[in-house]
Amino acid sequence: MMNGWWNKKKSKTRKSRKGKGSYTKVDLLFDILFWIPEIIIFPIRVLFWSLRGVFRWVIDVT
């Protein structure tokens, strides 16, 4: 009796573990939380490096 219950429980947990490879809403939320700083910082970084390059070019030309 106990052995049958254990095998049934084990097969259910194995099935649930096999289906866990899908992309969930929690994964989406974490991806968004990780990408927000990058989306905000990237344009600032590009502007900084562009202005730095222009200033160095102007100083080298003069």
C-alpha cells in the first residue's frame, strides 16, 4: 500500500520537473528587472563616450 503511494508521488514529481523548462511569467519579470538599468544606462554611456571622443579630437586638432 505504501509502496504504491510512493511510486505515484514520485512519478508526479518527475513529470512536474520535466515540464519546468518553459519560460514563465516570473522569468519575464526578472528579465525586465535586469534589463531596465541597461536600457537606462546605455544611452548615457553612448553619449558620454561620443562627447569624450569629440572633445579629444578637438583638443588634438588645435
